Amino acid sequence: MHDHKGEAHADIRAAVEKLCAGFPGEYWRKLDRNMEYPTAFVQALTQSGFLSALIPEEYGGAGLGLSAAAAILEEVQRAGCNGGACHAQMYVMGTVLRHGSEEQKRKYLPGVASGELRLQAFGVTEPTSGTDTTSLKTFARKQGDKYVVNGQKVWTSRAEHSDLMILLARTTPREEVKKKTDGLSVFIVDMQKAKGNGLTIRPIRTMMNHATTEVFFDNMEVPAENLIGEEGQGFRYILSGMNAERILIAHECIGDAKWFIEKATNYAKERHVFGRPIGQNQGVQFPIAKAYANMRAAELMAREAVKLYEAGQNAGAEANMAKMLAADASFEAANACIQTHGGFGFAEEYDVERKFRETRLYQVAPISTNLILSFVAEHVLGMPRSY
Ligand SMILES: Cc1cc2nc3c(=O)[nH]c(=O)nc-3n(C[C@H](O)[C@H](O)[C@H](O)COP(=O)(O)OP(=O)(O)OC[C@H]3O[C@@H](n4cnc5c(N)ncnc54)[C@H](O)[C@@H]3O)c2cc1C
């Protein structure tokens, strides 16, 4: 067990670590080999209430702040587990919480809090538009008291393990709106009802076990009452949840970096070559020490982002920079860890290669490093917009 004294939310961290101890490397290796979903792990996290951290108590959640959620996800990764299977259950509901009607909140949030309803599918990315979200093609046409949806999403993670999906679709063609960010709307889709009735889900095999899919909408009907907020304002609603997501992913990356650094350090102390521990060689020490320094720097930025967010201030720049620095730090630590292990870094049983593959994702998703740099260049440094 780690000593969490002096860390924010020490009790929560210790409890998460204890829970994760029940899901050691062999558990994840077996799932990874077979590309299976970590159902038992997700159930345990749900039952312990960790995934409902951000849902207010009046809707059955724990009513905690973002710093607590960040601590939970960081510890999951630090323990060698993979929160990617369910982290969205924690924050995708934020769209309903912030922009949904009271009726929608009462209808969905208690079920999400208890885990009875899994709201962990988030349909934004499309194959032809990619990062250029406002060019998305999926269209929801209003017909009386329902919308009829046609189109396709890609990389809709956990769709096969979700009851509900937050869907971003166009409701007014791009040519007919003044600003390209207008005319997009957000819906809450009952996936269980829609499956076989216009919704088709196809898994995508990826380099890591991530339960991601592509989804197709063929005249899928969504009741008009499932529109969240105002029609045409959906892009704004999606954007408003981005800072929390970036901050949480940053903490996951920090947890990963801590796992790699600890694993590398221990191995460097134990492994003897040329009659001495490999960690006695500065060529082995320095990459690990550097990864530690970069992880700590990313951690400070992430803590700053949380502080601003919880104080209700604009955390946009810090949330983005924290996500980028933490993703870089985790991948640098992953690289140092695999190098420290020599050939064994590539052996499945050490878990290093699995975590290496898992943490690489965060250079690309949920937002790629280039797009963060572009945000900083334009919005922080005031340089001309490039796209
Ligand atoms: C495993 C996985 C899970 C995912 N889960 C979800 C999910 O649940 N829901 C969802 O909606 N999406 C999800 N995504 C999608 C993810 O958010 C996108 O992959 C990511 O935003 C990048 O978009 P893209 O893949 O279309 O890349 P593209 O937009 O095609 O970009 C390709 C490359 O070009 C670079 N690039 C593009 N435009 C510019 C520019 N103007 N300047 C500089 N560089 C540029 C990008 O940085 C990137 O490196 C997931 C992706 C993966 C791989």
C-alpha cells in the first residue's frame, strides 16, 4: 500500500487502492488477451460509489468535487488497472446535469448513480470530420414529437456496455447557420431501445483493450423529449464538459506515470547485471529520474487546473495544458520503464507492455496534442487562428 498522507483525499485514495488490489495484473492480462470488458472491476467500482462521485447527493450520487474524482481515477491507474473502461460513467452525465431539464435529471441521474443505467457512450467523432467536429454529418430531423437520426459515429467507446448515449448531431444544415458551431444538438439516446431499431454497433479492434466501436444510425427515432437543452446549442453544451474531462484524463495519465516510475525503480534496484544492480548505472537512473520530474511538473499543472475549476474560474488553458503534459509524462515514463526492463519489458507477464499500449492513447484521445498546442497558441498567446 502507498502512503497517502499529505495527498488530497487520502482516505479515498487508500480505499481505491484497496479495491484495485483485488484486480491484479493477471486479471487485466487475461482480458487483454481476449479483448474482454472488465465487468467485475467496473461493478466493484460502481458498487463502491466511486463512479457516482460527481453526481449531486439529491440525485443519489456522492456529491463530491472534481478533485475527488481526479484522485479516484489517478489511483485506479497508479494501481495498474484501467479506468478507460468506465471513466466516462463518471463525467458524461455532466451534460445532463448542467444542461438537462429537472425532469431529465430526475429520470436519468439516480439510475446512473446506482449503476443501474450505464451512461458511458459519447458519440461525437465521425469518420469524415475527425477533429473538425462542426463538420459532422449525422443529422437529426424533427418529425412531430420525435427526431429521426441518420449518420455514423466512430470510436464510440463502451457502446456495447452502455444503456444510454450522449449524441451530438446536426439539426440545421451547416450552410443554413451563421456560425458553424450553431445548429448542432445533443440528445440522450436509449440504446437498449434503439438497438435493432435503427442503431447498429460494430466493435473496432485496437492495439489496446478499449471496447471501442463504430455506430450506425439508420432512421433511428429519438423522442423529442430526449433533446438536451435548446435545439441548435449542443456544441456549446459539449464544450462546457471538456475541461472536466481533460482534467480527469490528466490525472489518469499521472496515475499511469506513477505506476511506470515505481515499476521501473523497483526493477532497477532488483535486477543485477555485471554483478551490480542496473539502477546503479546513471544511464539507467536518469531516464527514470527525468520521467519523475516531468510527472511532478504535470501533476502541479493538473492540481492548478482542478483548483481553478473548483473555484468556478476558467480552467480552459490549465486543463488543456495539464492533459498534454500528463499524457507526455506518462508516455515518457512508459518508455523509460520498458527500457529499464530490457527484454522483459516486452513480456506480457510484467504488465509493462500492456500499460505502455494503454497510455499511448492519451496523445490522441480525447483530444490530440496538436489541437491542445493550437488552443494554447491561439487562446493563450493570441496568435492567429490556423483552422
Ligand atoms: C481508442 C479511442 C477511443 C475513443 N473514444 C471516443 C469516444 O468515446 N467518443 C468520441 O466521440 N470519440 C472518441 N475517440 C475519438 C478521438 O477523440 C479522436 O480520435 C481524436 O479526437 C482525433 O480525431 P481523429 O482520430 O479523427 O483524427 P484527425 O482529426 O483525423 O487527425 C489526425 C491527426 O492530424 C492532426 N491534426 C488534424 N487537424 C490538425 C490541425 N488543424 N493542426 C494540427 N494537427 C492537426 C491531429 O492532431 C491528429 O494527430 C476515441 C479515439 C480512440 C482512438
